[in-house]
Amino acid sequence: MALSHHHSLNEILLRDIQLEDTELFYRLLSNPQVMTFSEGMLSREQVDAWLSRFSDDINAHLWVIELKASTQVIGYCSLKQSPYLSGYEVGYRLLPEFWGKGMAYQALRQVMDFAFVTLKLSHVFAQIDPNNLRSIQLAKRLGMGFEGEIKPPGYDYADHVWIMTSTPADDGQMK
């Protein structure tokens, strides 16, 4: 299912994964820049297992981020039940050449609209490495607030937890 925010300035489209998108996931999840604040670079086998876990989870949503003008795939975003928090969490990764261009913001606005309007969730979390200042700035720009810290098993230090809560609006869109 493709998601598209109704804002005319949106340059991206979120769509379901297709078989030919798996190479993007290999490029993203094995890129040292992209994985700096994550569990480390993944091998092809680990990426296949990661994609399989998503496809096996009926409550997980995973989309590729595609440029509307060229249909180039530049990253992914997700919405899934958090294994550590009571609710859904949002995630994303972009190819480095698309960092700082507003693409992640556009994608996550669409995901948040889907979470609050379609799924009718009351809140959405983001688990962010405290050193990932770009993602913290993005969370703030989206209107998320700092909720606390969490140190999942195997982590060397605690991640920050950010939250956005649904606010009913006249047009059904999140605020």
C-alpha cells in the first residue's frame, strides 16, 4: 500500500517493498555511515533475516521511500510494535546523499498520519541513540517530546525515548 501525504510540496512516496528493493536494504544496512548509531553493519544473511522478521510480523509496516520525480529508492521507514516499549515505534534510514534534505521528515509525517489516522494509535515512540543529533532534531521537528531513557539488553548505554501523542484535529490529521 502506497502512502502519500496530501501536501503538494511532498517530494517522496512511501510504498511497499518489492523484490528488486532488497539491494537497497543491503546497501543501507551494510553502510558504515548509515549504521553508525545502530547495531553495526549487517551482512547479506543478516539483512535477509531482518527483512524476513518484518514480513512475518503482521503488525509491522515497512515501506521504501521513493522520490516521486525519478522513482529512485532512497531509504525506508517503518512502524512496528516496540520490543521494549508499550506501543509502536517509528524507524527510518536513508542513503547518506539524501541526509539533511527534508526527506526523512516528509516520510515520517506520512508514517505518523498513518499511525494516528488509519491505525488510530494514541502514541508513537522513537528510540534514538543520544549521540544521533540529526535524529533527535528530526524528532523535535516532528513534534515529539523526550520521554526518558531505555537500556535494552546488550546495549552499552541507554537510548533516548521520544514520543508523539495523537491530538484529534478537525481534519483528522495529526498535529
